[in-house]
Amino acid sequence: MKISLITVCFNSDITIRETFESVKNQSYKDIEYIVIDGGSTDNTLKIANDYSDIITKLISEPDKGLYDAMNKGVVNSTGEIVGLINSDDIFCDNNAILNVMSLFKRNLNLDSVYADLFYVSQFNTNKIVRKWITGIKKSFSSGWHPAHPTFYVKKHIYDSYGVYDLDYTLAADFELMLRFIEKFNISVKYLEKPIIKMRLGGESNKSLKNICIQNFECLRAFKKNKVKNNIFLYPFKRIIPKIFQFKN
């Protein structure tokens, strides 16, 4: 069973070598690795050339942003399963993909898998700052949702229900998961372990303004997909659990 892994990047030469090494060291080998570059002007493409043995497809051209690049990756994927690993993220261990694929192989009708995620220091990926323990599936209106970098989905789900909606600048990943899981009720299974280390400092959380925009877009996603939700309580339900994720 082949999996398509997608990395989108733009001027990512500071971190992307670690990402490539993390993919290269995976024990599961039936991987189609797709790198979508937005036209980097630093050494990103030079580093990518060093990993031509693991990169199946490399596309470098201007895009309309992160989610447009992700869509290019999905469209170009040929694996039965599709997952993403960001250009500043790494897998927690060499068996991360093996563990994901084992669930799909044991449950042939399963549509998607999600897992836990560790936020780590930008400068020391061994320093865990925050633990996103996703837990069993709940309603999105409760504040629950999977950590997007741990969300692995069968390709036919994208073919049936669409890709990332570019009308969302910071929450297209949330909208896509809401659409798949709540609106179309795809099957999900929780892999109860961390599989991704994600550096702190992502776009959606880098400023109060972005946090507000993201929450507004999440509310729009509920409305778009006709999923019931309390617009006044939801931001608190979404934010408060995150406070308790920070490691003491």
C-alpha cells in the first residue's frame, strides 16, 4: 500500500534538511515523496537536489500560498493514502509512517487516521514545549479536532469531497477536516501516540491578529458546512484546552 507524503516549502533552507532526513529514515519504504516549492530563492532547491533518491516529484513554481501548494501536492499524488509533513517539522521516530499504515492495512475500509503531536522549540527539536494529545473523536463544536499534520486520508476522499478551500487564509486545514469528518462523516481512527514534532512559531499563532482571523475562519467553516455550533462559546472551547497542553 503506497502512501504519498507531501512537503510544501518556500525559502526553508534552515529547517528542511531535517525534514528530508526524517522522511529518509522512515522504516516504511513504499512512499511517494512529493515536494512543492513556491519558487525559493535561498538554498532550499539545492538541498532538495541532495535528496533526489527519496524525492519522487519536485515542483518549483510560484503559488498562491500554503494551501494552494498543498492542493498541488494532493492533485499530483498517486498513493492510496495522502499525508503532509511541513518543511519545519520532523517525525517523532523512524516508525511513524509504519504505525499509520499498519492501521490502514488492518482496517481496509478505514478512511483516515490521526495521532498526537508535540510542539518543540524552534532551535532544539528535542525540547518539548507543548503536547497536543488529541484523544478520541468528539464533535468539532466541542473544541476538538485532529492536529492537521497528523491527519492521513485516503486519496479517494479528496477526489470525492474536494481539496483545501483557498477562501480561507489560515484555517483551510480546519475547514477541510471539518468537511471530511463532520459533513461527510468519513471514518477515522486514533493512533494513540505522537508522530510529529512541530516547531513553534506557525503562521496561525504568530500574532493576536492571526489568532483572531483563524477563529473567525473556523466559525465560517461551521456555517459553510452547515454544522451546528455556538458562535459565542466556540472560541473559548477551542482556546482553553490548548492552555493545558503546555508542558510544565
